[in-house]
Amino acid sequence: MAIQLSDAALLVNDEAIGIIPNSLVFTEGLGEQKIRAVSIGGGATEQVFANDLETNYAMVKFDMPTTPENVALARSWKTNGNGNVAQIAGETAEGQLTRTITQAALTADYEIPIGTEANISIEMQGNTAI
């Protein structure tokens, strides 16, 4: 029986980040592929496969509670440009998963909601995960 990975740790710039459970999502950054059909005559076609290099970047997103400390963290990540490093580490009885995304940047401005159960949603993009 396989065990679902559900409790991964997130570190940004070597600091453990308290996140809302089930909010951590990432992409590997392997990019998208395109397939085009080309005509070879007589109604026949062949496919041409290509990597879309414009999409070769990893993404990590997560939610964290709106606290003054987390607002300060988000601001520091934003002002740090692409100088951030995000690390994801999870483990089950069957094995472990670790990914590191270097040159991670908050490419969009983040919203700071105010409320009893308000969360700041963060999305970073950076180099292909290793």
C-alpha cells in the first residue's frame, strides 16, 4: 500500500515557513511541449515535436496566515528579486521527495487579506527544480 505525501516542509532562504496545510503546490519546471502537424502530401501528415523553452521554469505556491511576521517575510522575498531559494522536503515510509528551486522570485504582487482566517497566497517562479 502506498502512503500519500501530505506533510512536506517548505524552506525559503533556509528558513522553515509555517504554511496552511494542503496549500503547497509546485511544478518541476520541465516546460511544455508542442506538437504540430505538417503535411507530407496526399492528405497525409506527420507530427513535429518541440520543447517550448519559454516555459522551462519551476513554480511553487502556498498560503500562509496573515501575520505581521509573514507580511514582512513576503516583502523581503519580493524585494530580494530572484535571489530566493525555495526547498520542499517530504517523506513517507516508502521514500522521500526533495526539490530545490533556485533564483526564485515573486513575479506578481501579493495580496494581504485582513481577517480572522485570512491567508497570504504566495507564488514564486525560478529555475527548473533539482
